[in-house]
Amino acid sequence: MVRPVYSEPGDRIESTRPVTVSRYRGFIRANHWVTALSLILLLLSGLAFFHPSLYFLTGLFGGGQTARWLHPIIGVVLFVSFMVMFIQLWRLNLPTPDDKAWLNQIGDVVKGNEENLPELGKYNAGQKFIFWGMTLLIVVLIVSGIMIWEQFFGELVSIPTRRWAVLTHALAAVAIILVFILHVYAAFWTRGTLRAMTRGTVTGGWAYRHHRKWLRELAGRRQNGPAE
Amino acid sequence: MSETAPQPKTAASNPPVQPIASNLLPSDVVRISATKDVPQPDRQLTKVAKLIDVSKCIGCKACQSACIEWNDTKPEVETNVGVYENPHDLTPNMFTLMRFTEWVNPETDNLEWLIRKDGCMHCEDPGCLKACPAPGAIVQYSNGIVDFIHENCIGCGYCVTGCPFDIPRISKVDHKSYKCTLCSDRVAVGQGPACAKACPTQAIVFGTKEDMIAHANERVEDLKSRGYENAGIYDPAGVGGTHVFYVLHHADKPSIYEKLPDDPRISPVVEGWKGVTKTAGLAVMGVAAVGAAIHGIFARANKVDEHEEKEAEKLVSSGGSDDRGAV
Ligand code: HEM
Ligand code: SF4
Ligand code: SF4
Ligand code: SF4
């Protein structure tokens, strides 16, 4: 069997009238929500240490000591679950020539004039940016986070290194929060996207509008016999 | 409780027998970690200081014992590995430590045994307090004492990151940070620090900062008259001066005294982390979050229309080819 170019082997057209397309299966959705929940908990606990005006957020975790203890542990959960997701998603997030055309017409993207944009595979350049941005920042956060993890790694790095690590961690945290806001915003603004992560399917129209090459490939695969 | 304690001017006096009320009050605090706009006290306590005259120290560690005794800490018994330091480093249970250096003076070719009492310097500009994220975990009193308030400490270790002298230590037992208190609980009742009181050679003395500077100057004069021409005071200006300070016989090279920093200051990395990173970071995150929310509510959403659903059906039933051709 030839590996599909624009889709995952498991992606398929579930029904034809109306068209619904399976985009994510159960495991990856469950794992995505583990990642999402950990990121939110990390953001809330981390921000509590970040600025005195947000210190009250430690109350959500049962106080400063527990928030301090929990934050890096959730960080490890985030890292593991994201790495699993990374293995599943990286291939279709590699850049393609279409991404350049898409980025050149970013004005049409923002205005929602999708008819002017090139046909795309499973991910557009914005989604790929979020994917690679998250990847890079999570790696930076886990590395710098371990260097400042007093409870278990207090002796790991020298104090001058630790100063750079905590600064890096704080800057990377701000950056990942911005990427996270963009991610959530885009998922809401592009109506019909959220169900990909709740029910696992999207409508044919959604796939046709935003990821036509992906849909086209799935349709072709369906006609030439099931890929399974 | 009849009387309030006087401000102590020496460590030598003995305590009165009758109970006296504390004279180092929560209202005497001038800085509090992670707290802006601390109400300034109506009274200013006399600035105090502990002077450590390195040239007089005989390395007996009576101060270490007195500190353990007074603070009721129980440093672990360690193995002798052939060095004089005991324990090997400051710990959550050992707030002060004699550090020993065998230094060959290149000018005289003499071996000099340098002994420095290490511990919190009680900086006028304390890096630990600036770095601490927990409101009220570190305070500075108007007499200059920097004190850790353990019930507010969360054990994050940021004070370790912030301190230019590598002083605070986080306990593995209760996950709170510990260091020398300058015996704030003794000073509060008119007594000087336990270590100063125990010192048999008066290498450690305590009093008002003014008196201690005057005394230190006399000591420097004396050392100079005896051939230590670089003798001087170590009261580093980079941290605004300190309330524990040294007389050094080689004040031109502090780092020979077991890495005493030559020119300590709060690291610019720490200043940048706690300064512009926080204000700018909070601002961009706030703008992004509010902007996204407002835009999400008011902007035209990117919606799929009926026509596109129909086109999808056509595309799927044609097996992926349409007017634009197959993939
Ligand atoms: C990936 C693994 C991560 C690890 C191991 C980790 C570890 C840590 C540690 C040890 C601290 C110091 C406080 C404490 O001891 O609890 C900290 C602070 C912080 N973390 Fe993380 N973290 C991770 C991920 C994240 C993520 C994803 C975010 C953002 C969403 C984040 C945001 C923050 C923030 C804002 C601070 C406060 C920094 C400051 O005080 O300036 N962390 N982290
Ligand atoms: S020496 Fe370190 S712990 Fe002591 S006051 Fe200065 S910064 Fe804080
Ligand atoms: S360990 Fe305690 S005292 Fe040190 S910075 Fe953290 S909360 Fe403050
Ligand atoms: S001032 Fe008190 S706490 Fe500090 S070293 Fe001396 S005895 Fe110990």
C-alpha cells in the first residue's frame, strides 16, 4: 500500500450524504485533552509564580506549597503526552510548497476569503506553526524546568546557569501562552473545527473549504477500494 | 510583660531576668517579598550590623555551635573527608559555616590560613527578597535584618537563584528555605546574635552599623600598622552595603577567602527576569487574551456554507476529481 501524502492512513470518509470525514480517532483525541488539560493547569500554576498579582491562583491547587510541588509534575505529564502526539502528527506537519502560497495570501486568510487560497492537505501553515511552536517551546520548557526544579534537581546546575534557566522558562512560558491563545482562537473562529477534537469528525464542507487536497485524497482512496 | 526591649547595641550584655516584650514588630517591616507598596513604618529602627573580623578568627567554630544551640537546628553528622569545613556546606540546619583556605601569599611566599565565617550578609538590597514569588515569605526590617517567614514559603528555591552569595538552603523535610536570621528573635528582645556572643576572640561583634563601621576602621588601621597594607572593610556597595560585613586583611582580593564575591550585586539576569520580563510578559499576554476574546465575539466567523457542503458531496462521489482534476 502506498502511504497517503495528505492524510493519515486512518482518516476516512464516514458517510457521503451529507459528507462527514473522520479526522482523529479516539486515542489521539483523549491524548489531546490530556495535553490541553495539563497545559491549562501549568499555565494557571506557573502564572501564580510569575507575578504577585496572580499569586492567588495557587488557591486553585490548595496553596503555594502544593502548586509548587504539582507544577513540574504536570509538566512531565504534558511532555510525555505531547511527545506521543508529536509522533502521530509530525509527518503531515512538515512544510510544503503550498504553505508558502498560503502565507503569501495571509490577508485572504484573515478575511476568510478561502476561495483565493491554494488547496491544502490536512494542515495549513498556521496549524503547522502552532504545531512546531508548541514542540519547540515544550522542549525548552521541560529542559529549563528541570534545571530549576528545586525539589529533585536542586543541585543539577550551577546558580548562574539556573538564573538563565528561570529567565528562559519565564519567556518560553509567555510565548507558549501566546501560541495557546492563537490555537484556541483559531479553533473557535474557524467554525466546525472543534468537533474534530470532540467527536473526531468534520463535515465535508469544512474539509472542502479548508483542506481540499486532504478530502480529495480520501475520496480517491475510497473509490479505489478501502485502504485498510 | 512589663517593658519593651531596648534596641541592642552589643552582643556582650546578658539578658534581664524579667520578661520583656518584643521590640521588632511586624510594623517595622520595610520590604516584603512579592508585595508592592508596603506601608512605611512611622519609626526607623537604628541600623544594626554584625562585623566579622577575619584576622581575629581562630576557626574554633564556637559560633557554629552557638547558632545550632540557639536556633535548635540539628545538622546531620557527616563523615570526615579531610577538610576543616564541618559540615561540608551550609545546610537548612547550618546557617553559618567556617570556610578555610590555605593561601600562599605570592609577595611573601608565606602560607596564610584564611578563615571566613560564611552566612547571610543581610543585604540592604536583598536578591533573595527580589526573586521570591510568595508574598510575605521574605521581609526586611528597618534595622536591616532580612528574615524568612517560613509559613509563607513555598519552597520554590527562587531565593537561591536571586542571592549573590549562595546562602539560602531549601529543606528536604519541610520544603522551606532557611538561612541566618541575624538572630532576629534575640535582637527583638535587646540581645545580640548568639554567634557574636559565643565568639571567644571577638572576631564577631555586633552593634549599630555606625559603631561597627567605626570599630572596623580602627581594626583596619591596626592591621595596616602591622604590615597588611591592603586591609580593608568588605561592605559591598553593589548590594547597597550589608548588615553582616567583614574586615579582611587582603580586602583587595575578597575571592581568595573561599570565593567571597569580589563585586557582588544582584545578577542582571535576575533583574531582567523579575523586571521587564514580568511587566512586558503580563502586558502581552493580557492584550492577546482580551483581544482574542473581543475579536472572537465581534468578528465575522469563518463559516462553511451550504454550497461547500454540496461541493464536498460532488467531490466525494466523483472519487476526488472535479473541475480542477484529480490529485
Ligand atoms: C514541561 C515541563 C515543565 C516543567 C518541568 C516545569 C517546571 C517548573 C518549575 C520547577 C518552576 C518553578 C516553580 C516550581 O518549582 O514549581 C516553574 C515555573 C514556571 N512555569 Fe513551568 N514547567 C514546565 C512547563 C511549563 C509550561 C508548559 C508553562 C506555561 C504554560 C509553564 C509556566 C511556568 C511559569 C509562568 C513559571 C513561573 C516562572 C517565573 O516565576 O517567572 N511551565 N516551572
Ligand atoms: S546574602 Fe543572600 S540570603 Fe542574605 S540577604 Fe543577601 S541575598 Fe538574601
Ligand atoms: S523558597 Fe521560599 S523564601 Fe525562597 S523564594 Fe521560594 S517562597 Fe521565597
Ligand atoms: S546571627 Fe544568629 S542565626 Fe545568624 S549565624 Fe549568628 S547565631 Fe546563627
